[in-house]
Amino acid sequence: MNIVRKINDELAIAGQVTLYQLKQIADEGYKSVLNLRLPDETGLLVDEQQKTELLGLYYVNLPTKSEDINNQGTFQIYQTIIELPKPILIHCDNSIRSAAIVLLYIAIKQGITFEKALEKIINLGLI
């Protein structure tokens, strides 16, 4: 089971979550789940959207490859994070994409340009 890591009061990251973890985050007051996994990845939670929504959480799947994190793709994810009720759990398979997206989101919110934020993410080895 992957660890859910709370980043701040709005965001947490994880690798692939289990049904038990979805129940836990719902009980802890999370409002949304953003899944970055692609449909052809192995180890997906079957019917994740249905199971998540049955727990009363909003669910969005924006399939994202690490190498596709660019201005346009990241802007769509950024907008989704802004619009989703918080707190949000953002997950992928091993939490690396999730961490990169969250760090980009936080940096952009703090006024750092996308290019500078992306440079920092690349230097950390997240993409």
C-alpha cells in the first residue's frame, strides 16, 4: 500500500491508492481525488471513479505521462486543481508525477514562472 503524504492543508500525494485508503481520506475530510494514471498502466484500482464517487468524493482522471508535463498539459491540471473542492488527493502509480504536479502548482501559486518551476522539478529528478 502506498503512503498518502500530506503536502499542505489543500493537497496530498500518493501512488496508486486502495479502496481502504479512499475510505480513509474521505473520513479525514478530503473532498476530491485527481488521478494522473493512464488507462494502460498496470495495477489500477478497478472502477476507481465509481468507488471514489460512492464515498462522496469528486473524481477527475487526467492521464499524464511525466514527459508530457509541459505548459498546455500542466495548465489543464493546474486549472483542475484550482476548481476541485479541497483538500485533494493527487495520485499516480508511484507518487513521482503527483509530486511534480503539486510542486509546480505551489510554485506557480507563489508567483514563480512555469519555466523556473519546471527547471526546479527537473533538477529534483521528478521528470
